[in-house]
Amino acid sequence: MQRLLIIEDDPSLRRALVAALSTHAAVVRACSTVAEARATLPDFRPELMVLDVSLPDGDAFDVLASAHALPAMPIVIGISGEARADQAFRLAQRGVRAFIPKPLDLATLERALSSVLAEPPDLVPHLRAAVGCAPVREVEAVVRRTMVSEALGRTRGSKNGAAKILRVSRQLLQHMVRGALQ
């Protein structure tokens, strides 16, 4: 992993997270507010975010809205000392792959990190939500476009790299890209 972004308003916890997770990424940055995170996201383009739910100038949903605009959505681990079950559910719907309550246990954070990096996201809840709302062809087209754009975003536009991530030939990827542009 190249880039990790930690968004936590508590200075001592932020420093502890940076120290504990610095071995997992080449570059680790930390922010304490939604505004800082929004300013950092477009240029930094993290592959992983550790995101506090409650921040002084907003919440995790504000940061996630900006993260969804990136060429590749980062893997997100949510942390909070006061998030309710309905918030955790809504965070999962927005792509948060793991949720850890505060006070944090670094061993639990390490296990969550290993788990989210090893497993692909669960698409079943999202696909179930589409049943009756969109035709199958439309859902397939959205999934295909999203996978192609994510793969290209993660490889910074490299078609060879994107084809390798998607486990397809470069020619098929080019065909998929042309189809997405039409």
C-alpha cells in the first residue's frame, strides 16, 4: 500500500495511529477536520483511510462524499466512541469496510486492517437493493463501468495494470473502456 490517510480530531490518538500504522504504507498523512481531509483527498488519493465518525466541523459522511469523487474509492475503516448502530449501518452502505469502537485497541485495528485488505467488499447488499429498481443490463453496465474506472484509478491510468487487477486481457479492457465511453 502506498498512501494512508488518518482523519482523527484527537491529537494524541492521531499521533498514536500514525505511529502504529506507518509500517502499512509508504506515505501516511493525518488530518483533524473534514475541511483538511477534503483539501488533502484530491491530490493525495489515499488507498486506505482510517476515519473518525465525529469531527469538529462535520462527520464521516462529509468526508465519504468527497472520497466518492476520487478516481478510486479508498478502503475505509471507521472509528468512533459514540456512533450509533444506525450510523454504523449507513457508513457500511457508503463503503466503510470495518467499524471499530473507541477506545481503540491497536490489536483490533490491526486485525480489521488485515481483514479489509484481504477480502473484497461484499456486493450482495448493494445488488439486492437494486432488485426491482433497475434492469439487470443497467446494473451490469454500472458494475462494469465502476470496476473499470476503479481499476484505472488504482493504477493511475495504466491499462496494463488495470487489466491485471481485473484479471482480464488488455484487449478486453480496451473494449470495456470504449463501451463505457459510449
